[in-house]
Amino acid sequence: MLKQFTKNYYKAFSLLLCAILCVAFGFAQQTTRNGVVKDASTGSGIVGATVAVKGTSNSTQTDATGSFSISASIGQTLVFSFIGYDPKEVAVEKATTMTVELISSDHVLDELVVVGYGSQKRSDITGSVASVPKERLSNLPVTNVMQAIQGAVSNVNISQASSIPGDSPATQVRGLNSMSAGSGPYIVVDGIPLTKTDGSINDINPNDIESVEILKDPSAVAIYGVNGSNGVILITTKRGVTGTPTIRYSGYAGVEEPSHMLDPVSAEELLARYAEYARITNTSLFNGGPVRNEYEYDNYQNGVTTDWLDAVMQTGTIQNHNVGLSGGSENAKYYVSVDYFGQKGIVKGFDYDRYSFRANTDFDPTKYLTVGTSAFISAHKRDGGRANLTQALAMSPYARMYEDDGTLTRWPMYSEQLWENPLLHTTTNPERREFNMSLNGYAEMNFGNIWEPLSGLKYRFNGGYSYVPKRTNEYHGLSVYNANGWGRIHNAESQTYTLENILTYEKNIGLHRFDFTGLYAARSKYWQESEAVGEIFPNDVLEWGGLGTASTHKVSSRADLYRSISQMGRLNYSYDSRYMLTFTVRRDGASVFGDNHKYGVFPSGAVAWNMHNEGFMESTRNVIDNLKLRVSYGVAGNEAITPYQTLSLMDSNPLALGTLSNAALRYRVRMGNQDLRWEKTAGFNTGVDFGLWGNRLSGTVEFYKTNTQDMLILQRLPRITGFADVWSNLGKVSNTGIDVTLNSKNIVKDNFSWSSMLVFAHNKNKIVDVYGDKKDDLGNRWFIGHPVGVIYDYTQVGIWQEDEIAAGLHNGWDEQAEAGAVKLADLSGDGLINDDDRRILGQTAPKWTGGITNTFTYKDFSLNVFIQTVQGAMRNNPQIGGASDELGRRSAPADLGYWTPENKSNEWRSLSNRSNIYGYGFPKSASFTRLKDVTLSYNMPADIASKIGVSGVTLYASGRNLYTWTSWLGWDPESRDIPRGHTQDNVGDNTNYPMVRNYVFGVNLTF
């Protein structure tokens, strides 16, 4: 009965909803004019074009498909305009749908670009500012915006080391500027910093993003002072526009799979490995063989095998649903969106859900005052126990999965106890939750609207508050063979306040234009965390919800406070749109530094020349549409250390004195340094922007050189000092490189077009000095004249063969060598293999990167193909080297061979635990070329869309990470691959996760 009631209820509700929508559309279509605005040369929809009713304040903007909807009466005139196109006026006739084509003009240089604390015309920009192509922001189904930028912007290196759902990629702009301090770019969203709030780029819903600009050279980033040395990423979210309310729905769904499957050896191949390992080690197999372990024997006898990778992996799914509402009147505009993103990982237990809400508003209560908000809330959920891919790859196909009572076996290959059941922790139920609540607002006064002589003078106040709480709760009990029980509750939160006072003044005097920006800002961040751990529980019923029932407890907490004050002044000057100058100086003070050096000053200057505007270029204007030369120099800073590092801190420890317990104080192992100061990066940049043959070919070529000094390095100290280390200003690093971006319109026909975008970047990173004595730091692998990240190891020249050992060729070379061992070069010539034979073999960062995007359009169809390449990178291969002496005791990738007396491989070592006694890391090329994404879309004509009650429809199918060309042996050359029992970046081998390939189908609707 309940089921029938529910069914009838939903049926009635659906009918009511349909009735409401039909009535709403009926009224709306009485005066609503729908249509699409297209590029006359390519036929593709123009995103963000303005559609206005002439002589009124009624206007709107086109959506991601170029579609629009606006109220207008017959006889009125609609004005269509967009930067870079000639405006067009169209009289409203009886037809309610229309297709308008705009012709490209040479006004593209008048496009406004966000440059930090304001915007500038592209033609007036003097520094290196790259804009992310809008089509990559609107047409790619990605978790976060960095995935859309990856490979599409020159010299912005974005690597997806972890494909775990919800993880963010690592980003570097123009190389590594530091050896110990942080090197990620500074991210600003709608003028309020996201970086250093403990927020994540995953907090920003990609559907809400209007534009992304990347500041790269020291002149452009100096406006952010201490935060700018590693580049700045400016994200602007969508806002409301005057016009009738517009509802947009964007959604997609798809499936995921490994982009490359690392297939293990077959059962027969594993038995051969077992036999060879037993021969080498002179040990017996279980019960006479052919398996090694007790728990494998029964399954072997019964012919039962398990595909362990299949057991821990599954077909992943991905979905996203976003609803946005925008509109407004002349004095009040709004943009509101809600979003859900869900991902079920390809490894069991790696699931991710994100819920987000955004409200951007702009109000004009008076003619001189504008106020607004940029507020959002995001919630991340990554609950659940997870399978272990590392353990699964090591499992024998004959290993036992379940005990007789149906529980998971702890040691499937018992008596081998190196590897637990990879599904064991799927029986736990941890909670991993994270939230970000950011409430940002602004108020702007236009003094020119109060008193005419003050025209051009504006004051803006930005205020931001960010609250980021995180919690992790977990319990391990009998299901994971912990008889005592262990539970933990970990909570952390941060609260960040940002206050900015910005004064701007613009003045035109004849052909002279002046633009001044002044800033006074303050920032405060309070962070705290607490943790409670309990052990030895009476039962597993309450799990981490009953820590009080544990017999032993451990409680800890920490907190810190960060504060900063900043002042900045920037002057832009231009003459006749030909000569431009920019001067900036910023002063920052931060609490993380000692009393002696709390403040740093960061100046910069830049000049540009729009050569194509000169009279002597008149004869070339049928060929040259744009030619601008730019030169800049500036200093930016880096403070990337946590609070209190300059102080000599003390810990409290319990001390027993007789029958009493007292608190004793002792110094921590890190020495304080009141003279610690800012890390500074000074750099030079020169570039040329050009456009040829009606901008059929356009682009930018830049050369840069930066030098970082007073680097923040954690210096080791002799133990006799009583301290282990101290933060010091030591060392110098330089980066030299070139950025190239080319855009071409290869074919432009009435119904067909083909355009391309090519990006290329080369960066040479070099350590100039470490400790001021021009000496290398062997322990940290820092070498003068080489990149910060290098592979320093022996050189493999083959595998020692039996006849070589018998002939004594290893004598006077490698006295400890045996047949099947790695043959290493004796580069020092001393007759020994030792540290003197190590050399720098390569670098971990790529030497150059590139990408090419080809876009084909045919009528209402569009095909976008993007190929990415990363070349010159090298990594130690953990699949080869991390196995150590485990090779004969575990399963392994099928492509990983081994030496035997019969096959006499000169590439693969033997299964002996003495085949690599020197710890050679087996470095291999991590270069690759990837078919990154392919998207086929269809923009439904407006007249057809209007028949189904909508103003715009885009249907698309997209594939990502479709194929990779590489010689790398492993899941992927980018993927994190941590050997068993190791950690990397504070995470363990249980976080290994393959690169994923996905296929999605999506729709964008505009009502």
C-alpha cells in the first residue's frame, strides 16, 4: 500500500510540475525571443555575447552554446555585440527564433583581461598574462579546473600524480623556484585568495568559472608580493547580467577504466618464478611444490585461481549535475548555482562526492555605490574502507581469499606474511569529510558619480571569511585482525579573514592615459587540530564513536596563528595605445618571520610597444594585425614556511619525581632564527605578441630568466649544538626558458572550419649555490649547475653472465658480483663499485612540454582533439627496483622479466636478493605523449530547440586520457607508484591508484 501511495504521489507531483513548467513557458514565449549568436567565419556559437534591446536597459548574454533568450516586442531592435566582433542590429519580427552571425573585427585587443586588483585591455598589458581558452572551461567534463588547464597553457606544468577521486593535481609555473619551501602557484578567486586558507581547487565548481588568467613573469606577479614568486592563477566566477532570468542545466555521466592495465604474470609464469627462486636460494617449495606457501596449495590442487586485480578493481562511474540561475535588473544582478559531482573509483572504496552552492550578487543601491557577494559552500565526502592495489598486484593467483567462516583471510599467501589481503580494509568504515564555507563581499564607491571633478576615482573594499573544517574518523577491529581494537578521531579547522582596501584612479589627458591602483590589506588565519586515539576496546560495536570505552587513550592538539599586512602601489601609463609603462611596488609583512626581517619590499617595472599602431607600419596592415614588444623586470617573494619556525620552541613532557608527576620543559630539535627573511625571486621577461593576415595566425613568444636567492632551506646542524636543524636563507636557483603559443585558423569556409592552438615550453632549472660555499649537498641530491630534482645513481651497463664470472671479468671491477646481478659501470676506475661511481643521469622535471588542440566544425557539429606531450623527465621505476628480493616471492607485472642461466637476459636481473646489492634505482624515461581528450558536440539550432521549450541545447560525447605513447613500465609515467612499506609525500603504498580513462555523455540546456 505504501509503495502504491508513493508511486501515485510522485506521479501527481510530476504532473503538477509539468503543468507549472508548461504555463511558465507559455507565458514566457509570448514575448520571448530565442536565438543563437555565431561566429560568421567558423559557425561556432559565441559564448558571452551581449544581446540588448536598443534604447532600453534590457539585456542578456549568450550561454556556453551561444544561445540566448530575451523579452522584446515586434518593432524593437536587438543589438548584438562581443569583444573582437563588429556589433550588429537586428529588427524584431514575428519569428521568435533567430540566428545572428557576427563578423570578427580587429578589436580583439580591446578585450578586458583580469590582471590582479583590476583589469586591463589586452593591448595595454605589459607583463606575461596567459588566458585559458574558454572552450576548455565550458566543454570539458573535469573534476577541477586544473585538469582543463593541463597542457593547454604554455609553461604551466600540471601533473596528475594521483588520480584518486577528489585529489588535486600538482601545479608549477615556469619551473621550480625553491628547494625546501613550497613551489605551488598562488590562487585567487574573485579577488579573494584561496591559497593559504586550507581550501582546495576542488572547492571551486568548474561550471561556475567564467575565466582563468595566469600571471607568469615577475612584473605581473609582483603585485602579489610575497605570494607571487611561483606564479599567480586568477579565477573569475560567473555573475548575473541584466535581463530576464535564465536557467541553465549542465550534466554528464560516464564510465571510467584504467588508462593502461598493468597485467600480472600468469599462474604458469608465477610457478616458474617460484621454481627459479627456490633454485637460487636453495629452499624447498611447499609440500614438494610447485607453490611456495601453504595457503596456495589447496587452490593449486583444485585448479582454483583468483584474479586479484579484478577483485579489487571495478568499472568506475562519474556524474555531474549543475543548475544555474542568473539574471537581474539594472540595479540588481544575481548568479546562483547548485552542483553535485559523484565519482565511484575504479579501485573499490575510492569514492568521492562533492556538493557545492554559489551565490554571486551585485547591487547598485545608489548611482555611486555598488555592493555584492561572492559566496560559496562546498562539501566533500570520501568515506569508506579502501582496497589496496599494491597488495593486489603482489598476490599469487593461487592465494586464499576467504577463511572457512566466510571472513577475509588476513595472509592469503600464508606462510608468506609480507602481503595482507588487499580487500581487508574494505571491511572498515572510516569517515573522511571536508568543508569549505567562504563568505566574501565587496563595496565599491565611484566618486565621479558624486562629484564630477572626481571622475575616475574609485574605492573598493573586499572582505573575505573562509571556514574550512576537516575530520577523519576511523576504527580497526576484528575485521582487520586487530583483536584489541584501535580507534581515532581527528579534527582540524582553519578560519581565515581577508580585508582589502583598494583605491583606483583613471585619467585621460589627450593621448595620455594614467591608471593608478593602491592597496592596503590585512590577513589573519587561525588553525587548530585535535586528535584522540583509543586502544584496547571491549568490543567493536561503537567503533570510533566510543573512544571512552578504550582502556588506553592518547590526546593531542595543536594550534597556530598567521597574520600579514600588505601595501601596494601600481601605476599604468599609456600613450596613444602605442607606448605602455607599468610600475609596481609592494611591501609585505608576515608573522612567520623573525622580528629583524618581518617586512619585504617587491618592486617591478615593465614597458611595451604596440608597434603595429605606428604610422610607419601603415603599409603592412593588410598583413600585420598586431605586433607588440614587451620587456619586464621584477622581484617577487616566497614565505612558504609555517608559523613559529623562527622561534626556539619548547615541549612539555611529564616527569616522575618520587610519587609525583611534574611537567618538564625541553627545547625542540629545531633552532630558532630571528634573522630569517623572505625568499626572493628576481626575473627578466621579454615577449612579442603578434597577429597576421586578419589574425589567421596569432600568438606569443616569450623568453625569461629568473634568479631566486635567500632561499628558505632547512639546514642540518651538528648534534653537538643540541639542535638537529634550522631554517636559513641560503642558496640560489635560476630558471631560464621560452614560452610559445600559436593560434591558427587553417580553414575557414561557410559550413566548415579548422583551427589549431599549439603551445610549447622549455625550462632549464639550475642550482647556483646551496650553502654559500659553492659545494654540493650530496645527502639532499643538490648539485651546483644542475636542476633541483635529479636522478643521481649508478650507470647500468648490462647483467653479469655466468661465463663472465667464470672468466673473472668481475675482478678489479665488482668483486661481489654474481651471475644475474646488475652490472654497474666503474666510472671512477678504482676497481670498486661505490659512491664515487654515481652520476647525474637525468632530471625529474620535464625538459620541455607541448600540446596541440585541433578544432573542427561542420555546421552545428564541433570536434575538439587535444594531444599533450611531456619530454625529458626521468624517474626511478619502483615496479623494477622496489621489488628488491621480493621478485621470487610474489606476483609481478608480466612485462617485468628476470635472468636465468637459460635465457641469459642482459636487461633483467635474477631473482636473487643479491642481484642489486648496491641499491640501484632503475631510473627510466618518464616521457610520454598522450591523446588527452576528444570531444564531439552538437549545438541544436535555436528554431528546433524552441520547439521543445528551451532556448539552447548542446549535446556532447567526450573521452579523456584515451591513449598514451610511452616506454614506461608501470601504470602510468605520471602516476604515483609507492613500493610496499614505503611512504612518499606523507602517504603510503595504500594510495597507489592508476591513471583513469573516461567516456562521458553530457548535455547543456538553457531555459
